[in-house]
Amino acid sequence: MTKKLGIAVIGLGMASQPHARALLALGDSIETLHAFSPSAARRQSFAQAYGLPVIDNAEAIFGDPRVDAVLVLTPPNTHLELVQQAAAAGKHVLLEKPLDISIARAEQLVEVAERAGITLGVVLQNRFRPAALALQALLDSGRLGRLVQVAARTSYWRPQSYYDEPGRGTLARDGGGVLLTQAIHNLDLMIALAGLPQTVSGFVTTSPVHAMEGEDVATAALRFANGALGTVSATTCAFPGLPDAIELVGDKGTAQLNGTTLTARLHDGTQVDVDGDEAGSGSGADPMGFSSQAHQALIVDFAAALAEGRQPRISGRDALQVHYLIAAMLGSRGHPVQL
């Protein structure tokens, strides 16, 4: 019998919900040994909701030889130090996005994992949606042709009560607003499909809709290495919230991702349609209002990467790409930034 992968969860806030559902579904191959939060109330609530074992001491996780990997779901500004602890203990890490709150800390985090020889995977689960995988296959086959235009839109809604939570949308804890917290998923998927833009010219602002430190509206114009042009937009002001959208225009056809659905129409008269079976998008007032299927697929890939001695589909180096794009958007102020 193959040994189950031993996992420990660190951080039992809102982000733990889809992960817990995914871990329960994968119980035949993954054993969740510990779940930690410094909050006794969160530990109790998590244990009651999912029946997974909780622990009140994070150090015990790093010292437990049964733990092969830690799933880190804590606020972004804690990520570097937790990865340092995991690296020192020889534990692999599956890290909730973003890597950390700044480029410097994100790069240091990736380097720490590489020097220690531990595997670092990053939770950017939209790449695992069936519609996204189908679009990637369409691009790889050449059926869409050479890309000439790219558009990515994140139009979410978050009420003020969301930002009233301590630390939410601040530079110190989250590293900013809509870009690092919400749009990072769609921007990462855009980069996976179309590549990292070469030039970015963007604007960000905090609208009158929210009282917060970070940005809640962002737009940018892009130029890609092959000459294709693109636009991105992101907001948490779009009531009641719309699914993420990506449109790719090639010289052989056009493809549109709308949430978990793909629609592609090609010049040769053929078409590709994938109707996603995931419920919810998380784009509205309930940030966790979506299926855990993509999380489950991502965890399966991470476990397989450990078993096969390879990098996971989304490594730390991969995740740095979307951080570079977001940093360019935040720093552009309308001036072109070269990536």
C-alpha cells in the first residue's frame, strides 16, 4: 500500500474552507495530520465543520516526522517567515497566493525554498479549471493561431464590511488591494495562456465605494513579445460581481473564458465549447462562494509532484511572474514599465 502524504494546515481563516473540502475528498491518498490557528475559536469551528484534527502549537507541526508538507493559508505578510520555518524543518510547502506582500519578500521566499531543496507550490487554482485546460490545449495545438489581442477582466463586488475586517486591503498585511488579493488569479491564468507582457502602462486608484488603504480599481494596457496588444481591468466595486473573463483573439479564431465556461470560434468553421460544472465564482459578497474542484486538482498535482520528484504545475518561480505584472501595474502611474 502506498503511504499517504502527510499534510498539516497552518491558518484556519476564510481561505481554509475550499482546502478543507478538497482534503476531505482526497482522504484516500492524503492524511491531514494537524490544522493550526492561534485562535482557539477558529480551531474549534474548523474541527466542528470538517472533523479534521486541530493543534494549538505550530512548532509541533514542524517537528512531526509524519508531516511531509505544510499547507500555508495565513495572511500574506506571514508567508516568508513560515516558509523559512518549513525549509529549516525539511517540509515541503503548498502556499496560498500571493507569495508575500512585496517583490523583495516574494523573491526571497522562493530562494529560501530552492536553497533548502524543498518543493514549493502556489495556490493559483484557476489554471486547473477544465475550461482553462481546454483553452491551453487549443493554444498548444495552434488552432487559435498567433495571438493578436488579449483581454482579462476581474469585476468583483466586495461590500465595505469585507474591508472593515482588521488588516484587509492594507499594505502591511495584504500588500495592497484588488490586484494581489482577487485579480491575481485571473492575471496568473492570462500569463499562463498568453505569456508575460513586455510592456505595461497602468493606473490604480481607491474609489469612493470603499474606505480602504489599497486599490479597488485598476486598469492597464499591455504589449506582448509577439506584438499582440492587451488590456486588463480589476475592481471590487462591480455589484453584484461577475465571473472572471479572458478573451484571446488569434489570427485563426477567438476564444472567450467566462468563469468556468469556454467558447471558441475558429476561422475553419469549427468550434470548441466547455461548459464548466463548478458552482459559484466567489465574485460577489461571499468570497468563498465557489466549488473546491480546482483546489482538489491543484492539491493532487502537488502530491504527484512530490511523488515523482518534479516541480508542481505552479511553482514559486511561476508565481513570481504575476507578481512582476502586478508590481508594474502598481508602479506605472500611466508610464510604460518594461518587464
